[in-house]
Amino acid sequence: MTETKKTDILEKGAIIQRDGETYAIAPHTPAGLLTPEILRKIADVAEKYKLNAIKLSSSQRVVLVGLKEEDIDAAWKDLGMKPGSAIGICVRSVRICPGTTFCKRARQDSLGLGLKLDEKYHGMSLPAKLKIGVSGCPFSCSESAVRDIGFVGDTNGFKCYVGGSASATPRIGDLIAEGLSEDDALKLTDKIIGYLKSKDSKKRIGRLIEEIGLEAFRKEAGI
């Protein structure tokens, strides 16, 4: 596959599969919230194009696997949905637990905060890929401590962790703030992402912190 063709395919939100012939697409479904209408569309597309599988991803998306190249555009048109940012140097995902909207254990409205973060940042181009997790209680179902930016709710508000990663070299994020309101969390995220843009480093936050130190990171980011 030529680089030009590869870029064209990626821009369509399609990822080549192991067989080297078929593709997977993943519509953007913020917080993994689905409606009967969305589910019907997905089922209809899976049947129409004879897909190999429908899979739930760790990023709270429904992945449609086994799409032929010539069917990619038509499948997206049938779905009527935007692609999820599953690849690329950008804000890949905002993983969000049910929070106080649904969960009896939740201490904070993670769904409310997470959806606002998703709306503002999902797919935003950055010098390095970035993942966000928002959890409504210390059980941290969104695995916030292993996200580049992670929020965890408790009785006093949200805690914020930065620099986490569940990659080949896992890293637990550093706790940088506690007792945050939703507005505080949004402002803090804006500072961190603004700093990353100005720094223009290809390193993810955790590696950047290890390189310059947590205090230097906080000072430079104005946290």
C-alpha cells in the first residue's frame, strides 16, 4: 500500500486488519452511550456488508470488523456517525464511567465532566497521542491512573493524575490536584493541553515528566 493510499484510508477512519485485505471502523460513541437507533444502524451495516465481527473496544466504542475497502465510504454514509479517533497523534479517547448519573458507588458526576472533555478535546491534534479517563469514585473503573490525564471522584471533588500509561512500559500517573470542581477540572485540563501544544514534544506526558521532573512540569504548565 502506498503512503498516499494509506493516508487516504486512515482519514476515512478505517484500520487495516490482520488479513491485509479488510478494514475495521469505529464510530465515535462518547462514554459508550448508545441508543436503540444507533444499535439498529450498526446491526444493519454489519448485515449489509457481511462483516466478520462486531467488537466492543477498551475505548468504549463499537468496532465493525471485516469491511471491504470499496465499502468504507458507503458504510459510513449508512451509519451517519463520525469516526472515533482510534489512531493518530491526537486526543485518542476520553474513557468515562457512569458516575452519579447511574452508579450507586459514584461520588462525582464523571459522566458530566467526561462528556464536556470529550466534546472539547476528542480528536484534537497534539504533538503526542493523549488519553483521558474520568472516574466517579476511587474504584476508578475508567482506569484514570493509567491515562495521560485522569480524574477520580471522591467526597471532596475530583483528584487529577497526569502521566499515566498502560502501554508496553506501564506508568502510574502523578497526583497533582485534589478537591477539584468540574469547572476546576476543565480549566486544569486546558492548562495541561495548552502546555503540551507549546512544548511540542513527541513524548507522552509521563515520559516528559520523567525527563524534566514533576515540579518542573507543574511550573512550566502553570499548575
